[in-house]
Amino acid sequence: MHTVKRTVLVTGASSGIGRAIAKQLLQLGHHVVGVSRDVSQFARPLSNFSPIQLDLAALDQLPKQLKQLQSDFPNIDAVVFCAGIGQFGGLEEFSYPQIEQLLTINFTSSAFLTRALLPALKRKPHSDLIFIGSEAALKGSRKGALYCASKFAVRGFTQALREECAKSNVRV
């Protein structure tokens, strides 16, 4: 168990698994940087919680916003990737923008965020990248082609990144 208080960035912190993880980290005394599209979802201000409004689907804006995020929170030493969309249906039922949004939120934004934070995380004495997965990353399912593909992508990315970071202080 870590006794050192950490600064943990949590994506998807306003609902679901992300919200539960953020709450648990706060109870353990860590500082949480909670990323959400809508910060109004966060009820009341807390001293060790920093809500950040960030639309992970807006890839064209992410590099600039992530640079600002790093400037505002240089002590981030862990990231928990929870942002995601659980949208199911036959492939032909999805519009092209829906396909792009699902893949962007569930995978591409995590790659962008990792790319932006990795150099700083490697300079820390200890850091963690935690990707929340799904059983959908293990087996395809009917009406789940896009969702499963996005989760397979996260799984493959995580496995490859773990190998890339094996000789650094970053645990994946």
C-alpha cells in the first residue's frame, strides 16, 4: 500500500467507474484531478479535488489543452483512464460521426493523453498508467463490433506500452 499521497488524474471522473475510483482515491487522501466533459456533475468543491473540463472527443484541441493541464498540474504521477462510451448496435446502425466518436473517446483520446504525459511521468521516481478495460477486449460479440474493437485497441495499446515502459519508472 502506498503511504505517499499522490496526484492522480482520472478521466471520466463524473460518472460510473471513474467517479467511484475518484471517490476512493479521495478517501485515501490523494489529490485527484478529475476530467469530465461537464464539470457541473461534481457536486461541491473539495480541497484535494480539481475538476477539469475537457472534451476528449475534440482531438484537434487536445494537444493544447493537455499542455495547459501539465502546466497547471505538474505533480501528476498517476493516470486512471475511465472515460468511455458503451454504445452497441449493428455496424450499419452507426453513422460515421458516431463511429468516430466511439473510437475517439474509448481509445484515441487515451493514446493522446498518454503521449502528452509520458515524458513527464518517466522523469518521476514512480508513476502509473492504469487503463480500465472490459471483457469486450477479450471476445467479440454480436452488436458490439465497434465497442469491442475500441476495447481490443486499448488492450493492445496497454500491452505494448507496458513493454515500451518496462525499463522506466512508469508502471502500466
